[in-house]
Amino acid sequence: MPLIPEEPQIHESAQGPRATPASGRTAPTPRPVPGPRPAAPPRPGRPGALRPTPPAQRTPREPSAAKPGPAPAATPATPAESTPVVPNQAAAVPQIQLIPASAEGALDAAEEAVDLLLDSGRAPGEILVVTTGEQHPWAAHELSFGDTAYWAQHDAGDDVFYADAAGAGRATARPVVVVAVNGGDTAIVTALPLARTKASSLLIVCGDPERVNSVLGAGV
């Protein structure tokens, strides 16, 4: 029998896209071409990219100090600018306070005045008490141990000091002087003016106003 030539068979190509995808299969998604990735948007709730902080401005430098040169000539002070000097300036006059009291009650009045001074804040060493008649009991007691021990307490200056009219001239000045006019007509004339020079701030006189005014002047 004569052979019938076989029909050419068409074989599927191993490569190349199919014209029609097979049933039940999805065509693959083409992959993106590699390249630079876009910046991702900021996530919600977080701030985006911060701007760089600008550099701090520099303060201009102070100009360099000028080179030393010859100093300007000093201008003499005018008479209005100079401090005047007052020669022989008088000492401050103390304030005078008069407490009416009899000769017998002057010592008690002086003691009350000292207590008030201490209660008001005066230091004991700022007070000097002078008697024109009989000595204060403290002074009489201390003098019994000798004149040196008595004046040593005065020099210490840490307590109220009591002196009679004769010894008041030896005492140094204190801010407050209290005078008890408890007698001694002659002593009053010398003790009151002396006490005024010993008091730098306040002079308290306990005695008869008429006798005090006659010695220190009217209106005291």
C-alpha cells in the first residue's frame, strides 16, 4: 500500500506568551521597573519631616578696645561741686525731758525712768545716772570696795553707772543721762549744766520744775 504522508504536527513553543490564558489561571501582574522609591507619607499622629534649625545668629563682636593714649587733663572741681568744710562745728544739743518730782521722790523717779529706758531697748551701758544730793545706794555699795573697783565698772561700760555731782565730771559721755535732783542747792547749779554736756542724745531731769528751769533756762 502506498504510504500516506503524515500531517505535520504543531508543537507548543516552550517560551513566549500564550495568546489565550488557560482557563482557571490569572495572568501574572507585571513587576514594576526598579528605580528610586518615593518618600513615604508621614504616619498619622506623628509630625512630618522637620525643617533643619537655622544656625543661631552671632552677635557682633564688641569693638576692640582703643589703644591707650594720653589721659585728658583733669578738670578742676567747681565751687558748687566741692564739699564745704564748716570749722568749729557745734556739738549736737541733747533733748531735755523734765519729770516733776520732789527732792525726796527724785531718786525713785530716776529709777522709773531708767526702767522705761531699758524696756524701750536702750542698752544699760548707754545710761548714766547723776545724783545732786545723797548718793545712789548702788554707788555707795560699790564705793565700799574701793575707788578703783568702782571706776573699773564705769570703764567697762556694760551697765548703768551711778555717780554723784562730784564724780560726774570724771564720767565719760553717754547717750542718755538721768539726773535725780534730790538735794544739794550748790550741786544743782554745777551738776545740771555738766549733765547736759555728758548727754549726747537725751537728758532726763527728775526734780522740781522751778529749780530746774532756773538753772537750765525757762521752758525746759
